[in-house]
Amino acid sequence: MALLPAYTDIVHYRDGWRSQGMHTPMSLLIIPIFFVSALTYGLTGFGSALIAMPLLSPLIGVEVAAPLFALVAVVAEVVSFLRYRRHLEFQSVRRLIIGSLIAIPIGIALASRLPERWVLLALGVGVIGYSLYSLLRLPLPHINQPRLGYAFGFLGGLFSGAYNIGGPAIVIYGNLSRWNPGAFKSGLQSFFMLNSALVVTLHLLNQHVTPLVWEGVLLALPTMLLGTWLGWKLEARINPAQFQRLVLILLVLIGARLVLANLIGT
């Protein structure tokens, strides 16, 4: 028996699930996926999409996972932004947001036109690349070129529109700019909140938010809020750096599985 299901097998299982909606045992997998991603988000301020999207996409399909995650995440991001708003320095994220807002519609259009198998493969490669970059702690220079914010924002928006994973580009920019911890978390929340608001709007306008997506929102939203709140509570008791390292190792494995599963079979 194969260690990993072929892409055609994944499609077969997923089509069977879709015919029955969120009323199957498989749908319950959404709950722990969102809980773990929200716990990570509450502890570190980012990373929820990096965990959720690689797990949700093979399970329910990118066309369902993308609007589902965006709808749930935007609520948690608004709550988180209110918590960290006193640290906000709008000038540090203004260019990022402008670049991102331009790119998000492009990302959504690309994701809906590319074959899903290649979308999932690209998602897996992106998750592995960012996780290894963070684990290896590659030295980065200090940049003092604010205009680069447009480029990093554009890249983040492209991935936000396509896969909801715009965070890595912004994290790298924040490290290059030497943001302090308060500005780092506040800047991320501002970026995520505005990004998700536009992503949700475009999904609604493009009629991507189906009844099946709304069913998923009802399952996932309470879990997302609970996990985020618990992450805040545990922030002072758990070493965020050690927790993040464990998450990154897990992400490498998730990304590798996603890549291999979409390379096997025809």
C-alpha cells in the first residue's frame, strides 16, 4: 500500500465528501485543523494560514478552502488587531498594504485558472521554502529602503489572493526592516486584516462563497476564536520561539507531503 495517496485518490475522496456536505465524519477534521492553526496564530501572531491551507486544500479543495479560511480568519484578525493597535505605526505598513491591494485580485484570478494539482504543488513548495528559511535562521541584511515595501506587499498580496499565505513575505520584510516586537505583531495584524477583508469581498463578488463554505464557517469560527484566545493566554507560559520551531518542523513535513501527494499518480 502506498504511503501517500495519489492525487487522483485525493480527488475521489474529496468528491465523495462534497456530495454529503459538512455532515460526515471527515468534516470534523476541519475543527482540529483550525484549532491548531489558531493556537499558533495566538502565540506567534502569524502562521495560521501556513498550517490550515496545506491541510484543508487536499481535504476540501482550494476553491472551498480559500474562501472558508478567509472568512474565518478575518474575524480573528480584527480581534487581534484591536488587541495590538496601540503599537501600530501606519507608515511602516502603508506601502505593504498598497502593494498588496493591487496584487490580491491577480492572485485570486490565477488560483481559479490554474489546475488545482499545480496550485497545491506550489503551495507545498512555498510552505517548505519559508519553513526552512525560518528554521535555518538565515542572516538578513538591514534594509533602509521603504519603497521595497511595495514589492514585498505585492508578493504578499499575490499569495494572499491565491492561497491566503501572504504572511511570509511580510515577516521577511519586517525582519529586514528590524521591526520591534510590538510593531511586528501590530503591523502583521493590520496587513492581515485589510488583506483578508479584500480577499473576502472578492470571493463574495466572484460567487466563490457557496453554501458549503458557509457550513464550514459555522464549524470553524468558534474553534478559530477559541484557539486564538488560548494562544494569548499561553503566550506568557510557553516559549514562543520553541513553539514556533516545532510548528516550522511540522510545516516542513506537511509541505513535503503536499508536494509528494501531488507528484504521485496522474
